[in-house]
Amino acid sequence: MTTPTSAPTYRPGYARLVLVMLLIVYTFNFLDRQILGILAPAIKADLGLSNTQLGALGGIAFAALYSTLAIPLAFLADRTTRTWVITASLTVWSGFTALCGFATGFWSLFAFRVGVGVGEAGGVAPSYALISQYFPPEKRARAMSVYALGIPVGLAAGVVLGAAIAKAVDWRAAFIVVGLAGVIIAPIFRFVVKEPARVETPAGRAPVSAVFAILVKKPSFWLLAFASAMSSLAGYGLAFWTPSIAIQTFGFDLTTTSYFFGSLLLIGGVGGVLLGGVLADKLGKTDRGAYAKVSMFAWLITAPLFAAGFLSPSPVMAWLLLLIPNALTLVFVGPVMTATQHLVPAHMRATASASFLLINNLIGIGGGSWVLGALSDAMKPEFGDEALRYSAIVLVGSYLVAAMLAMLAIKPLRRDWIEDAPV
């Protein structure tokens, strides 16, 4: 079995093309997740669902197999062809997204969302490993951050496109259109992105247990994984429910809601993701602990600003207050994922990323939308229509927990970091 020992040199133009293709795939990853959030009011009315059921569709239905299958699929990618694993994954999750448009009730939609999660399980970790092969260490956090632009771009596209298609036709058509678009992109990705050459080493035959044996001894891995999970708990919950909060609080229609929230995700998210990568690459040259420190400060500021935004009675003031935390909540992506890549040898990176994502996604995706939905149902007798908004304010407290865990990770990360082997 062949395996990379370090990041070889590739033509910069082609490396950037690979990054663009990975970004497109990642954008569809989040587009297919977020579209459910903007369509939630229409789905709730059509299928007669509760907020708890909607939260389950946005959370555990997607996260259960998405999180657990990521490790075996990443291990398969480390030992075979990463580009094929990504291509097959995109095809599967896009197909199940299209099938969501044919759901007749909670359980059929639940099953199709599980299928989306199964497909997306194989897309992210192999992509991180490919980026680590195509880009040298001094440019890696920025490359990871460019890839992570798929998060805000995909979220914003899911909001705006989902609302536009639903208004023009209905919510079912929105699922079908974006799902089929992903199926079309899959073979184009495979044609353009070539599998990098790997150097033959005995370490390439390392089993999953060998990766776990390394990670279990590294406190920085666990602290960063659970810090990210607490951030994602709030982040995914807010991404799913903020459109509904805006509709209830300000009386927006679907189109206005899509522009309000989509602009927050796109402007704030893009800025935050790029800022995190630039800061981590700059500060991390002299202090590897900076990859955790940058995230810690971002999370500290995020929590109070989100709370202030949700309490604002004015939509203009709410947009201005929510813009900054929508940026800061994604600052961690580039730095933390780059740090995770450097906690194991190069040939174990996809599996290590999947192990990180197992924790992050099972808690964040699995719990975020469901916890907020269940909280709002529980608080409704006391707060009425305001229950969803106040539940969101409670949930943003998890950003403070994330900041504390990131602070504790700073020193261990300096010790646990593995430098790339010389080429």
C-alpha cells in the first residue's frame, strides 16, 4: 500500500484547481444540510411535525451514521483512492437529498436524511488529507480555510436557493433540484481531480487501532475535539433554527428571511473562515499553540454577541449584531483542522480527521438542532412564541465551554504537534 510521507510539490495552478473542486463538493455538503432549515416552516405545516421532530430531522437523523461511518470510510480512503471515495460519497448524498422531495411523513423523511448522512460521511476527512498532500505546511491552514468556505457558501446557498425554489414551486422541488445538481457534479470532480502519488512505506499498512493508539495519548486532540463539538452544538442549532426565529420575531416572509440569514452566513462566514486561516498560519509559525489560541478568543466573543443579536427588537440592529458572531463562530475551522492533521503521521491523516469529526459531528450536528427544538417545546408554555428565541440564547452558552476547552489545549498542542517529514 502506498502512502504519503509529506506534502510533495505540485504545480500551484493545479493545486489551486484541486482546492476549488474540493470547495465545490464541500459547498454541496452544506447546501444539502442547510436546505432543511429554510424549508422547515413549510415542511412542518405540510407534514404536521413538531419542533422536536424537525430538530431530529436536522440532527440525529443526519448525524448518527454520518459520524460513525466517517471513520471506516476515511480508513478506506487512506488505503485506496481518496478521490473515488469523495466522488461516490457526493453521488450518494445528493441522490438521497433528491429523495427527500418525495417524503410523505416524518419517518420517510427521517430515512432519507439518514441516507444523506451516510453519503456525506465519506466526503470531508479524505478531502482534508488531499489538501495536506497538495499544500505545504506553511500554507496549509489557509488552504484548509479556503476549503472551509464551503460551510458559509453552502449554508447561504441552501437558504437562498431553497427559499427561491420553494417559492417558485414548492419545498419538494427544492430538494430534488439541489440533489440532482450534486449528482451531475460528481463525475466532473473525478475527472478533474487526480489522486496524488504516494510513497511506498510499511507504515501505510497501519490499522485503525494504530491511529487510535496515538490519538488517545494526546490531550490536545480530545480538548480540541470537544471544544469544536461544543461550538458546533450551538452553530448547527442556530443554523437550523435562525430562519424560523427571524420569521417569528420580525414577521418576515420566506424570501426576506432567506436574504436576511443568507447574507449573514455568506458575509460573516467567509470573513471568519479566511481570518482564522490567515491568523493561524501567521501566529503558528512561532507558536503551535496559536492554532488553539485563535479559536479560544473567537469563541469568547461569539457568545455575548449572539445573545445581544437575538434580543434586539430591530431587524437592522439584529443583523449588525449577528454579523460578527457569524464570522467568529467559523474562525476555528482552519486552525483546528490543521492542528488535527499534525497530531498523527501523514499516512494516518484522513482517519485522524474522521475520528475528530466523529466527536464534533455526533455532538454538534446530532444534538444542536434537536436540543434547541426540544428546549423551545419545553419553554413554550411559559414563553409562547418567544420560546424559540430564548432557547437560542441559552444554547449560545456552549461557546463559552468551547473557549475554556481551547484554552486548556494550548500547552498540550505545542507538545503533541508532529512536524512534516522533509521531502
